[in-house]
Amino acid sequence: MIMDIKIQAVHFTADAKLIDFITGKVEKLNQYYDHIVSCEIFLLIDKASTVNNKIGEIKLHIPGAEFFAKKQSNSFEESIDTAVEAIRKQLTKRKEKLSEV
């Protein structure tokens, strides 16, 4: 199942390299849960002059549930990487719960 991925960069334009990186990371979540409907990613810069100001938010939709992770770090790649890992853990937990029933 192909999921719908929407990437929104707030107040700046994300380059193709960053978009490809994010898409690749998010698509790997299909390995953990195969009924992902869509994924929204928001990239924000918190107070442009500070370090650790890159925020990556991921909202993932599956039938009957929604998962969310928000991470902040020095780079968007790092923020998205840790947010994807948080979502992966949520998906794995959900899958374990469903298999217990």
C-alpha cells in the first residue's frame, strides 16, 4: 500500500535532498505497519538564530488511529530521524497490542 506523504516547510523552502531524505525515512515505516494511510511532516525553525532550532513533526494516519512525534535538534535530518524512530516504536507497540487480542 502506497502511503500519501505531505511535507510542509514553514517559512522556508526545503531542498530536494532534504525532501528525498524525509521521504525515504518515512517510507521505511511500512516495514513495521503495512496499513499506513498517510503521513504529514512539518518542518519548522524555532528562533532562527539559536542552535538546536530545527523542529520536525510527523503525524501518521492508520485506520482507526493517529500517531504523532515532534523532535528538535541541530538539523532537520536529525529531527526527522528521531521522530521517525519514535513513530516506529508507537507502531510496534500498536501491532503488539493488536496481536494479543
